[in-house]
Amino acid sequence: MEPLLVVLLMVVLVAGLVWWQRQRAARELADVQADARRWYERLGGQLMNLGGDDPAVRQALADAAERYHAAGSQLQQAKSITQYRLARETAVEGLTYIRAARLALGIEPGPDLPPLAAASGAGALTVPRQVDVQGQTFKAGPQPGRDTPYYYPGGRMRGRPVPAGWYSTPWWKTALGAGAGVIGGMLIADALFSPSFGDPGYDAAAAAGADPGDVSADFGDGDFGGGDFGGGDFGGGDF
């Protein structure tokens, strides 16, 4: 009888452990789902309450709306913790565009946002830049302007950090494609963030500590939109 009791006890203990692990996994999934929805709903509420005629404001709100729809689609399809975290990242990225729109409107940007995984180590522009590439002029700077209506929250283009800031054209979108778009995008990045400006074009210390592989594992490295937001001082002041 004793061996049988031992076996029964072991079965009960194993069953209890399996049940406890499933309950913990279910709670964790529910938590990340609720967190993702909270940021998604916050983004939707902000979109409803903002508007403006300035090109920088309109563009930032359009980008925020695109992230809102993308996050909604991701939430509908999400079934795992990683998928809900991806939806959360997209919603937070949308909120960084909301902050950009509020800054372009000249109003308080609101509370700080969680740093975007895709923007880790990318930094932010601190002074204006202007370069000519293949006969075209490209501008970038820390503030929105008539010539720089496109906000980018920071991220990486084929492993290279690209800082958050305002740009004259969304050249990073074509650089995500193939062929001439990639080459042109890299040429623009090389010109805008070249050492001739007094720094390597990014916060070298932060970039050295960042692991783009970790980002791609959780969120994918092809979105190049992450990025929303955080990062270092991007060179400490000369950029």
C-alpha cells in the first residue's frame, strides 16, 4: 500500500504544479492584454481630442492614427504575451507621435512615455542639420518647422541608429524597401549623421550597450518605427 500512496501523492503534486503554472500563465497573459489595451485606448482618446492645420501637426496625427489602426489589428489577432507586447509597443509609438503633435501645437506634451524598444540607443537630434544628397536637400532638427514636418521617434535602419527628431522628408520609409530605396536611404543617413558634424551621429555609449537582436526577438526589426522615444541625448549637445 505504501508504494501506491507514494505514487498517488506524486500524481497529486504534479497535477497541482501543472494547474498552478497554467493559472500563473493565464494571469500574466491577462495582465499584458490589459496593459496593451490601456495604451491603445489612451491613444484613441488623444486622437479624438487633437487637431490642427499646421503640416507638422497633420503629419504627426496621421502617423499616430496609422499606429492606432495597426495596434487595433494586432490586439484582435493577439493570443500570446509577445503579441500583446507588440500591440502595446505600437500603441506607445502612436502616443509618441501624439506628443510630437502637441509640441508642434505649442501645448504641453503630457506625461513621459515608456521608452520604445526599437529606439533603444538611437538618441535624439539636438541641433539642426542640412545636407545635399544626389541633388536633393535634406534637413533635420530637434523642432518642427516649415521645412521639417516629419517626426521620427528614433530607431535603427539596417542596424544603424537613426535619432528621434523632425525631418524634411520621411526618407527612412523608402529605405525599408529594396534596391535604390535602400541605397538612397543609407546615403542620406551617412550624410546627415556623418562624423563631419563633430560626432558619430548617435550616442555611442548607449548604442554600445543596446542589443538590436533583443528588439528583433520581441518586436521585429523591420518596422523601423520604434521606436518610440527615449534614447540618449544623442551626442551630448553638438548634434
